[in-house]
Amino acid sequence: MKVNPYIKNSIFLLWILMVPAGTWFTYKTYPPQISGQWMDILAFLLLTCVVATMPIVINNRFIFLIQWVALAAFLRFGLFVEIIFAQIAVLVLLLKLRILRKGELFRLPLNLNMFFLVSLTSGLVYLGLGGEVGQNFTENSNYLWLAMLYAVVSYAMNQIIVSINLYFIYKSKESYFGKDFIVETITTFITFPIGFVLYILYNQVGGLALLFVGIPFVSLSMIFRLYYSSEKINGYLQKAAEIGHQMAERLNVVDVVELLIQKVSEMLPVDYAYILEVTKNDELQVIRKLEDGMPNSLPPVEKYEGIIGMVWGEQKTFLYTAKKEWQKYSNGHLPDDAESILGVPILRSKKVIGVLLLASKRKRAFEKFQLMIIDILCSHFAVAIENAKHYEMTKIQSERCSLTKLYNYRYFENLLTEEFEKLTRFERRTLSLIILDIDHFKQVNDTYGHQSGNEILFELACRLSKLVGGRGTVARYGGEEFVVLLPDTPKEEAYEMAEQIRQMISNWPFTIKQSFDLEKTQQKVMITASIGVATAPENAEDALALIRHADRALYVGAKRAGRNRVAEYSSC
């Protein structure tokens, strides 16, 4: 979430005006009781810093459990020491989370202000109501109740300030009092008694109390962190498996590529993503990219050229946490504002078929275990891409004529049925069909050979595709017959196109090379075609009738009338 620069500057100014002066006021008004206890103070500070580096993570929300140490430090050494400890703990926290980067530095004074206000308010409430530092709870229970009030005020102030920051600084519209709030409340109040135990035990055994209480707490925190890490990795593995199944279900190469780049950008903090494929020219070419901001034109990459080429050539993954680590290898192929880089080879049968490159504007945006997850996804992707390519190739072979590369009779028949259904649902106004047959094609085969006849069929298919373009669908109907299906085209326009086709065939000779001529010289052959035209719903009420009537126009109206002409169906 972006924060207004004016607000950022105001936060820095507020810290300068409030925290140093407030700390000095506290020191003068409530002097710390630290005479001869420097070693104990340092031990408390060390414990505070250790606990600060071990926040508990629940539902991706960090919960900092330093309040119990702050409570014990306050009750033993006073408000000034607790404020200093809290300020140091904030710095340790933010350094641990690695968020003190350019554009986010305002978060340091923001959190320092928050912890200062929490410490000052709760401490003043305790002291203002008659509480004293260093008291024995067993001798006077009133101090225990005041200490409990201190804990409640501390937590309440913390939540109030956090909610104010979210609503007024980050402009968050999400509800603050959700499940995470409840979990944090319960966790915090469970740990506060540890602070009381630490304080009471410290009064009894001195510095050993820090070991008796601190070591178990730190150990439990480490266990929680390890558990969370394993849960996090398991979650990513589960997502990777789900994405792998989804990619396996895709039968289109484009769909597989889109799915991978979409899911990866959702899983990781990705600003730039590139999927590159090894081409026949033995270079990497971008087939899909996701970019934030201005587009970055990524040229073809050769093996060992830049980071992408290194991933390809060495067939291993690369992870860089900052620009200074990879800048000397980039070769100008990566965005200037990128920091973290993750490159993974896409392998199939131990051969690189592509590369996935992810980049983020943040430093240390990617973790090492995420490299393993992306590697698994790339393995699923390689299999899914190969399956999709095989499917598309099989589909093309089943739908296309191997000679002319046009759609075949089976595809045309299905398409005609679909278009007629649209016509009956009034999604189409008209549906015109052109059928053409080459005149005396047997003589061409007998004179020049069947191979030359095939050359003519192929060239005619190319001419038809170019002339019809996107206005309709051209298919080879069988032998020397071709069809053109024209949706939303009235009979008059279909007739005009048929006439253009006829003239294109009769006025321009066809070139053949494979003839009976032993010298294999190129020859020009003139041919003609007869064409029939029919239109639905004017001439037919179903798909078969449309084919039958166009075919009748071809043979009765064009062939019998002398060939090399166009005829339209007439019921008369």
C-alpha cells in the first residue's frame, strides 16, 4: 500500500519532536533504578533483542511477543529503561524483517512512535495510580493489580494505534477486528503472565531467572517458527500440485503458458516474469511476459548470454537477492529497477526447452524454498506443454488436409452443423456456401502426372485462402473439390466472391515443376473451375440441404452449361 509522501515526512517530524523529548522527560521525572545492575540490564536487553527476532507468524501476520519482557523490565528498572528497550526492540524487529529499504524507511519512525506512546501511556497509568518500581507482589497485592492494568493498557494502546495507522496512513478498507485480531489478542494475553513470572523469579534468584524463563520461551518460539515454515512449505507444495493438475488439463499451449505465469505471479511477489522457449535457431525467445510499468523489450538470448543464458547453458537455477549481485551478468536483458532475480530452467528429458525468469523490485523478495517450488512447477509445465503440443498437432492432423493444409471434410461438416445451429438461434442472418470443382482435372493428371496435379491443388488452396481471408472458411471437400463457407453473407455477395474465385483460377496460370518433362523445367498450366452457390435459409432449411443445393448448382447450372462459370441454386 502506497503512503502519501507528505504523511511520510510528517511521521519523521513527529518522531523528532516527540520521542527524544519524551524520553528525556521520562528520565528526569522517573529516574531509572539501575544502580549496580548493569549486567542484569544488559541481560534483559539481550533477551529483549532475541525475543524480538522471533515473531510468531499466524496466517501470514507477524505477532511480536516482546510485551512480557517489557513488562518485567518496567517493573524492575522503571519506565525509562523500558522505553529504551522498546525502541531498540523495534529496530531489531525491522532489521530482522528486512523492510528498511528505499521508500519504506518511514516505517522505522512510525513503529518507534507507536512503541513510545504505548510504553509512555501504560507506564504513566501505572505510576499515576500509585504504582512503584521494584515492589514485591506478595507483600502488597495492589501492585499486582496495577501491573495487570499496565498490561491491559499497553495492549489496548497498541491495538488503537495500529488501527489508526491502518485507516489513516495506509488507507486500508479491510476490517481490523477479524480472526487475526482475536488470535493476536489471545496469544498476547497468554504471554503476559510469563512477564509476571520473570519479574517474580528475578526478585528471588536474580539473573538466573532470565535463563529459567527465557530459554523455554525462546525454544518454544523456535519450534513455532519451524512448524510455521514447514506448514508454509507444505502449503506451497500443495499449491504447486494443484497448479500442475490444472496445467495437465489444458490442451492448448497458450492456455498452459497463461496459467503458469498467472499462478506464479499470484504465489510470489513478482513484478516481471518471462517465459522463454528454445527455438530451432538455438536461441531463447520470449513466448509470454508479465511486466509492471513500462514494457521491457527482451531480445533473443543465446546460450551463456547474461543470467538467462547462464540458466540455459548450465541447466541450473539462480537466485539473486539484490541488484549488486547480478548486475555484472545481466547483459542488459533485465529491467533497470529489478532487484531480486529467480531463474529456473524448464527441462524435459534432461534437455532445456525453456527458461522461466522472475524479477521483483524488492530486495530479498524470494526465499530459497520458493526456488524448489518453482522448479517443481517448471517440471509440471514442461510435461503440460509437450502434451498440449502433441494434442494440437494431432488435432491439426485430424482436421487438416495433409496436401493442401486446408481444413478437411470432417472439420467442414462439423463447422457447417455449428453454423446452422447459430442460424436457427438467430445468431446468424444468412449462411452461404460455395462449392467449386476443377474442370477436366483428370486430363491434367494424365498429361502432367499426379504429382503435378497435387502441385496445382496446393497452389489453388493457397490462392483461395488468400482471397477469402477472414470472411469465411476454406476446406478441401474431396478430390478436386473445394468449399467456402461464408457466415452472414447474402447470396449476392457470395456470388460475387465465387466469380472472383473463378476469374482468379482461369486468368492466372498455375506453375508446376514435377511433370513428365525429364528436364524438370517449370511449366505454366491453365485450368478452369465450375462453381455452385447456395444460401440458407433462402435455399435450405438444414445443413445437408445447403450442401445438396450448392452441389446441384455446380453440376446442373455450371458443368452442364459449359463449365468455367458460376451458378446459383434456383428451385425452379
